[in-house]
Amino acid sequence: MNKHVAVAGTGYVGLSLAVLLSQHNKVTAVDLVKEKVDKINEKESPIVDSYISDYLKNKRLNLVATTDGNEAYKNADYIIISTPTNYDENTEFFDTSSVEAVIKLALSVGTNACFVIKSTVPVGFTNKIKEKYGIKKIIFSPEFLREGKALYDNLYPSRIVVGADPKDEGCSKCQREFADLLKEGAEKKDIPVLFTNYTEAEAVKLFSNTYLAMRVAFFNELDTYAEIKGLNTKEIIDGVCLDPRIGQGYNNPSFGYGGYCLPKDTKQLKANYQGVPEDIITAVVNANDTRKKFIAQEILKKNPKVVGIYRLTMKKGSDNFRSSSIQGVISYILSFNPSQEIIVFEPTIGKKAWNGFKVINDLDLFKRESSVIIANRASKDLDDSKEKIFTRDVYSIE
């Protein structure tokens, strides 16, 4: 289609979209962090994602990055907003200030672009923002991406969902055209596309992630039961998941669901339920803390002199440890035993300390100094220290 697209925010959502769309369109990625901008312009990825790295180096992409959004927004046909919306525990809502900041800047330079909100927002946000700023063209399109595999999930999407105001012809036109832009960049064919109102699209995102969190929590509670009763977790899960109605995905126990999306999205959905009867959504949120507390207690039962934390990251192939479950486990360990010595192995940290804990990135030294090594996901790097490992990763540890 050869559109001018500006992408605000170059995290795994924004950068993967910028790369995807720059195959057939002129794309300008905008970020406040100069180091990230420089890396993109040098054809390097500022985040860990092998697909993005390969595309930046080996594909012909019409992509540049800048810290100055003025020109990028002024001349754009589409402005994709993929800035962080962290959950505020005090207000019980996402902090959407970064989204509004992009909108205000773009409107101040006289843009005629269609705004595309990709950041996760509370249900009802897009419609309110349209009215608040008098925006003529705005749509909401939820992302369903995994950290470390974000571009892959854009190239082979499970579905494309785009919400708009059906009474507004300008918004409806943007809705259809933006879906076509995503399909044009994808390698998968016959992608299911769903056109909805704003609020339904916003709800799809929150309910999708809460369902995934519920599934993680379910198998974690299955594992807790099996551990306490002395049963074989893997055999139970295998038997349960052979039922095709249940299936094999998201069934490997862990220290809890974490990462950037699931914890905050479940809490936001719970907050959106104010005045609506519910039991399950609150249970999903509470179950995650219960699990991390149980894991911490199980570790301390071993009376370790030194607890070694193998990786703070939430997922393999990612360098992001925002809201990782292991951090919750650490907090509970210290709440039960404030004097517990803890060391950390995390290669993505260049410093010698993290949150007051010693960081040892010499893996052999780390293993020697640890009495117990706790790993949310197992690794071959730890095969020679199996007697020290504590993990609930039943599909990687025999």
C-alpha cells in the first residue's frame, strides 16, 4: 500500500510492527531512548528477538528511527501507539499517560493521521480518548505477541482484531485498511480477521490474557497438590491434557505467570469488573500470589545457606524481566527469612549487583556458590548441578 507509518515506542510490540510494516511501507520508529534509536538505524535490534534481528540485517526494510516525533507524526498516514501502560496499584487502572502524550504531540503538529492504539488499555478507553481530543480517525487493535517471538507472531498471527466506531466512516475505513496492512506484511495466509467496536476489541485483549493466566494458575495449583500429596505432576498433566477439549498448551508448571502483560492485564480486568458479579477473575489474580508464596516456602524448607537465582527473565529468548514471577518468589523468601543470602545469575545485567543482591555472571562460580539454584525454566547449562536445582519445569527436568 506504500503508506507513511509512524510507530511510537520500540519495545517488542512497536519494533516488531515497525519491521513488519516496513516491508511494504515507509516506517519511522519513534522512541525517547537514543541508544535504542541508534541501534535500529545501525540495523541492530535493541531487544532480544531473533526474527527481528534477522529481518533488520537481511531484509530490505524502509525503516528509520528517531527521537523526534514531530516530523514523523506530522507526515504520517498512520500513527501506531505502542508505548508502555503500566498498571497503577493505587488507581487500579493502567497508566495511559504515555498514550495520551503521543496523541497530544501529534495533534499539536497538525497531523491528519489515523491513530492506532496497540498499547493495552482499560475497556472504554479508546472511545473516551476519541471524544476528549476530538480525534477524527482512531482505532484500537490488540496485540497477541510473545516476548522474544514478537515478529514471528506478527508474521504468523492467530488472528487480527481491529476495533472502531462503526458509525464513523473515517474510522471504519482505517479499520479495514489497517487490517490489510497487517495481512500484507504477514507470511501466513487466510488469517482470521475480526472487526468490532472499540470496547469489544479492548475486552478481547484483557479476556484473552486472563484466560491464559487462568490456565497457568490451574496447572500450577495441580502441581502444588501433587507436590504436597507426593504425586507425579507430569503423569497427571499428561492424562488430563490428552482430552482434546483441554489440549497440550500452557500446561507446564512454573513459579507463576509473569512478564509484562499477564499480571497487569488480569488486574485491570478485575478492576473493570467493579459492580459486576464474579469469582473466577479475582481467583486468578490471587492464585498467582499463592503459588509464589508456596514456592518460596518449599525452597526455604531446604535450609539453604545461599539461594542462587538462575535468570530473572520470564521467558527463554527474552531479555525482559519486568514482573517476572521469580521476583515475587524472591520477595516472599525474604519476607519469611529476611537474612537469607541470595545471589543472581543474569547475563543481561552488566552490573555487579541487582536490588542489593550480588550478581555473578561467571556460571561455574555461581553454581559453586549456590546451595540451591532456583530456575523457573530448566537449562542444559545446569545439567551438571542437578542435585542443587529447584524447578517446577516438569517437561524439561527428568
